[in-house]
Amino acid sequence: MEIVLLCMIYTFISHPVTLGCDDSVATVKFVEKCPVSSKEWTAKAADKACHVVNQSCTSPDNFQYHCLMNPSRDSYVEVCAPPRNLIGGLCPEFNLFGSRIQNNYNVESDCKQFSSPCPTYYRSTEVYKYQDCFISLSKTQSTESSKYEKTVNKISTTINSTSKESGTLEDK
């Protein structure tokens, strides 16, 4: 218990509470699977090239590749986002409406109960080490998944048009 408390204190001191990053939504891509090794993760990260994405959320080096479940746990999402410290031994998700990576509190996401459990504290960029976080994905795309994809597209379009209307910092 003391270790968890120390990890939480460290997280709040060294990494302020992360708000959503709307620029992440424009990078969302639905994929059939997520990387299962460090080598695959590194290759996918190089392909996605998050560090060159025009965004205003964080430093370019801190805008990093992720492959996560959506909150409904019915599709995989590749996304560029600031990494998160995950506490509590839960699997992460990318929450479209919050534009952020966060713990998934579904019962199936309690990684402490898996055959290869997650640690109580880990970085979101290390989720590939905990493959049980991806097991409950249904083999077929559900109606909810396609609704999620349509919502991503609508939000991404809205963010892009709003950015163009207001201009970027580079334009001003």
C-alpha cells in the first residue's frame, strides 16, 4: 500500500494531471492488432512518426505512439499522445471524448488478475508487455465499434476545421 501511495505522489509531483490532447484525435487509426514486442512497437512508432505531428499538447519528443483498446474494448486504436503513468494495475484505453489515455475500469481490464499481471505502476508506452489487456477484443467489429469510428471521424473533422478557422500559433 505504501508503494502505491509513493507512486501516486511521485506521479503528481513529476507529471501534473494530464488533460486531454485534442490533437491526438486527428492521429487515431483503427487497426486489427497491436504490437506484441518491443521490436514491433518500435517499428510501428517509427511508421507513425508522432514526433513530427503538428500539435500543441507537449514537446515533440513526448508526443508518442500508442496502440490501445477503445473504452468499449471492441477495437484497437493507434494514436499519438503524451504517455501516461498508469497506476492501479489496470489496462489503458484511449478515451476519444476526453482525448486522452486513461485507465480502463471495466472488470475485464483488471490486469492484476491476468496470468501475466501488469505491475501496479507502469507507463502507457509499455502496454505491449501485457498482452492480456488485448484479449477481450471481439473477433468481429461490432456496431458499437463502427459508431466509435464514426464519432472519431466527426470529432477529428470538427477539430481540424476549428483549427483552420482560428489559425495556429504558427500563423499568428
